[in-house]
Amino acid sequence: MIELTEQQRRAIKNGEAIRITSPEIGEDVVLLRATEYESMRELLEDHREQEAVLRYSMKQAKKVAQENPY
């Protein structure tokens, strides 16, 4: 169980993320409210979708350019 300081609890309550070191896994982890996580997750998923569409569009544009040289 992770025990937070009062300052860390206030930060999370105010919508801030906090970074802590977890000796059990040997890495830093970031803690934030679930609602904040869900919002960030949605943004990342949207961004990934946009990147996928852009990659596909660029691939198609390259193909068209190669098939139709001027």
C-alpha cells in the first residue's frame, strides 16, 4: 500500500499528478485521479487515431504520386 503525504494528497485532490518512486517495481510511477487519467487516455487515443489517418493518407498520396508522375 502506498502512503501519501498530506502535500501529495492535496495535489491529487487539486487535479495534479504526482510522481513517486516505487521500490517494489524499481521505477517511478505517476499517480492521478481516475477522471484525469480517463481524460488523458481519450486524448491519447484521439491523437493515435489522427496519426494513423495521417500515415495512411501520406502512404496513399505517395502511391498516387508514383503512379502518376508529371
